[in-house]
Amino acid sequence: MNIAASRPRALIVDANDDLRELFTLFLEHCGYEVRSTHTGALGLISATANAPNVVFSSLRVGDVDGYALARELRKLPQTASSVLIAMSGFANEGRAVHEAGFDHYLRKPISLDEITAILKPLGNAVD
């Protein structure tokens, strides 16, 4: 059995290089195979090719807003049932986030404890 194929997959879509790097290291520590990108267009391409179990997306990616990205991810068979997590520095995004198809909303700055709380029920988190 290919161990890499059995690992859960995560995708991070955010323009902030430092955030992507931190999340990548943490998610890899949790056992995830991680892909990351700085644009929504590349995020869609990656999601189509890699079928992530979990997607972390900023709401302000640059080339497309995170709401549009979530709606597109929900249409793809590869990500229709993925856990989608919105990330933003703005406080009043809650309702619109869920209407767009996100499962969770994290306000930046995000703690690793918040990520762990979301991942733990999925069976992939560091205690």
C-alpha cells in the first residue's frame, strides 16, 4: 500500500507567504499532504488535480474572492465534500461565509489551537 496515497490532503490558498508556510509545516506535522498557492485560480487547479480533504482559503486572495472560490469548489466532484475553511482579518464575515459553502470561519490571526479544534473531529490533529 502506498503510504503517501493514504495521507489526508490539504490545500491552502492565501496571498500571505508566511501564513502558507506556517500552515504547511503544521498540517504536515498533523500528517497531511499539503499543497499551497497564492491565487484562487491556482487553488482551483490544485483542488481539481489533488482532491484535498480540507481547504483553507483566505477571503481576499487577490485574483478572485474566497466566496467565489468556495462556490466553485463545491461544484467540483473532487471537493464537493471537502471541509472548507474561510480565513479573514475581518470580523463580520460569518453568514456570508456559510452561504458561500464554507464549513468554518477563522478570523486572522489564527491560532494553531483553532486549526486543531477543526481537524480533531476529522481524525487528523496533533494532541
